[in-house]
Amino acid sequence: MQVVIRTYYGKGTKKLFDLLDEHQAEIQGLMRAIEGLVSYTLARDGRGGFSVTVCRDKRGIQQSVKAARDFIAKYAPEMSLAAMHISEGTVITHVK
């Protein structure tokens, strides 16, 4: 399995996460359509927020990153956000 953590921070992040909160159903649908999706979590933190996506393979991870970028480009093109920071890796242990 593969994992990607997308971290969003900086100017405009609170507004972005308010928007993401308003579009939860659509985001869930986008993520459920990712081939090989194991789990997806979107969370706020003190600096902004992050998402954690686990997929069976790298292809699913790539699809999820593209879906996130496309969603933000569609719904938040005017927001001045710091670029999302992406961390990817191979899962060692995953507990449900």
C-alpha cells in the first residue's frame, strides 16, 4: 500500500478548509472514485490542515493528488495559498 499526506498552510488556508467543509459530500464522492482507495481523511490543524490518503498502489495515490489539485483549481482559483506540501511513502502498518 501507498500513502500520501497533503499539507496546506499559509494565507488563505482557513478559507480553503471552510470551503472543503462545505463540499464534504462532493469530496467524499471524488475520493471514493479513486481506484484502489483504502482510506481518506481530511483534518484541520493549528496552521491550516492536511489530508491523508491510503491506496493499494501508486496509481491511486497519483489519482488522488490530481483530484485534489483539480478540486482546488475549480472551487478556489482566486485563493492565494502556499503550495501544498506533498509527502508520499510506502505503508509499513495500517490499522482499521
